[in-house]
Amino acid sequence: MKKLPLEGITIASFGWVWAAPHLGRLLADMGARVIKIESQTKMDGVRGLPPFPKTEDGELLPGANTSGYYSWLNRNKLGVTLNLRTPRGVQLAKEIIELSDGMIENFSVGVMEKFGLGYESVKAAKSDIVYVSLSPLGTSGPIKHYIMYGRPQVYLSGQGHISGRPDGPPGSPISWGDPVAGNHGAFAMLSGIYHARKTGVGQFVEMSQLEGMIGIIPEAIVDYTMNGNVHMREGNRHEFKAPHNAYKCSGDLKWVTIAVSNDNEWEALCSAMDNPEWANDPKFADGPARWDHQEEMDEHIEAWTQNYSDYEVTERLQKVGVAAFPVLSNRGLVEDPHLNDRNFFQEWDHPEIGTKKYDGVLWKMSKTPGTIRRHAPLVGQDNNHVFGELLGMSQDEIDGLVEEKVIY
């Protein structure tokens, strides 16, 4: 078996829910040994979130080990349980950190300090540790202690203000701050480890989830700082492309997106629609005119798309050079021929969930591709391995700490 690119790197992960576990998953997929540390006194909240598998009778099987969400986020990791409310539990956590190149956390400001695992305490135990904190709002500033969840973060970041229909409220269905911070955090972690291995000096890496979100709407920021313009919600509209929308197709809940950026593409679209008479109206003669009459134009286009399936429209328009794609549901994604031809989805077995499909490794390396090697850890699955084999504790000592609910 080929050596994975991050073999030899160990990460202690105290994160939960999405941001930090996503960061850890990216590293684990590429070979890093990621040790997930949680506790039965307060387990990772994702363990209690759906989807859960069903029995043959259609009944849900909720449980600490059966969340599909948890299984998706925590593959390839080791998992231990430690009660960080006990001094011995904190000491064992520090011993795991001493084995590690980096550590991850994404709790609110002050939580890790309460456990005695803030950066200064950890640095005293492991001077070259790369400590990546994915706090919601950053570790400084007047609102650093505010309670924050994923969706409100979207609103505070400016994303919500420009997302949604013009006549509707701001909003977004996804907590974008978590995966964005996880992606940035993975790069920051590897940069910090690279620096530490060259110099022997570790560091604290702060990644505000809020600021990561702001970093992906540069055009809105710059348009205000340059011109004083405040961007508003445009639905599926584009600032200069028209048509640019999602259109109903034949079949239940089937849609296709179409985007036209110039007159040549418009002519190709008209040709694919068999040059309907309405398309010759002067109000659709050029880009600015089409942009000014989008509602009427969209009605005409949708009257055509509804005669075909989403894939039929896509194929017909792509053949003439027009950007068109189906709007895929979760079922549509799993069944999509393009993704399946690329083996994007992979199956792996889980002792309580069974064999299911998940997304695979998110980038493909020709020489050292990442792999899915094991399912997400069951509660405390790797306690004996980590505390016994890695930390050198005897089985009697481990059993005693289990009884005392330190390893718990």
C-alpha cells in the first residue's frame, strides 16, 4: 500500500459538530493520525443528529454510534473518551497532546481555558505544538463571548444579506462558516507544522469562522469600499448575465439552470429552442435589453423547458455551448452518472449503520491519493489503543480510570 502524504503527523482533536471535525477529516483522509477526544459527560453533539438508519420495518435506529452525520465527519479517526472535568483526565489529554504535532478546537472563547487546556497551558506541556482554534467570532473583540451558531454566523458575515429572493428575508440554508473555517484551518495547520519542523517553534493559530465567511464575498466588500454600493438580494439573478435562472422541467420537482453571458450564447439558446417567434422581439435583442426584461423572458424559457427533463435540456444546450445543468437533489447527486463515473461516492461498512455510500476523498492525488481506511470511531473505541499502546499505560491502570470515570 502506498504511503499516504500526511503519515507521521498526529493531531489531537477536541473539536465537535462541524468546523474542527471537518478540518480533522481532511487531514485524516490524507494519512494523519487524528485522535478525537470527547467525553460521555458531554459527547460530540453531532452524535445525536440525524440522519439515522432504519430497520427493515422502517423504524429509526437513533444512537450514539448511528448518526450518519457523525459517521460522515469522523471517518479515519481514532476516538477516545476523557472526562476533562477531572484533573487526571486533563493530564491524560496533555499526554496525548505531547504525542501530537497539532491540536484543534472550535469551542466558544474561554471553554478550553476552563479545562486547563488553553494555549498557554498546552504550550507548557508541548512547546512546539501548533494549536488551531476555530472560534466562532475570534478570541478578541467586543463580542468574542457572544453565543453563536452556524446560521446566525451567515447573517453576521454579510452572506445572508445578499442571499435569497429580492422580495424575501435574508437567509441561507447552510452554516457555511464551519466548512470554510475547516478548509482554511487545514492549510493553516499544515503551514504551522511545516514551520515547527523547520524551527522547533510552535504557535497559536486563530481562525475566526466569521472572518472566514467574510473572506468569500470579496466583490461585495470591495464594491462598498470603492463605490459605496450596498449589495442586495438578487435571487438567481446575475449582475450582468441574462438569462440566468433556474427553470422548471418535466417530472416531479425537476429544474434546470441556464446561464447566458453574451449574444452568441443567446443565439445558440434560441437555436436550441427552435428559434421561437418571441425571441425576435427587440426587448431581447442584446444583453442589456434582456437583463431589463428578465421576468418576461424567463416565462418564455420556462414554457419551453417544461417540455423536457432536466437532463434533456442540459444535453441539448450543452451541445450548442450554453451553460446548463440540472438542479440535483440529494437523490440526484447519489445517482448522477458523472459523479459515479468518477467514483466520487465510496462505500464503507460500519458495525451499527451497515454499508452505506459517502462522499470520497475530496481531491485526487496521482501518486499519494488519500483513502478511507476505517469508519468513524464508536464511543471510546480506541481507549485501549491510545492509552495502552501509545501512552504506555497498563490495562489495570486503564480499567481503574474507567471505573473512576476519568476515561469516560
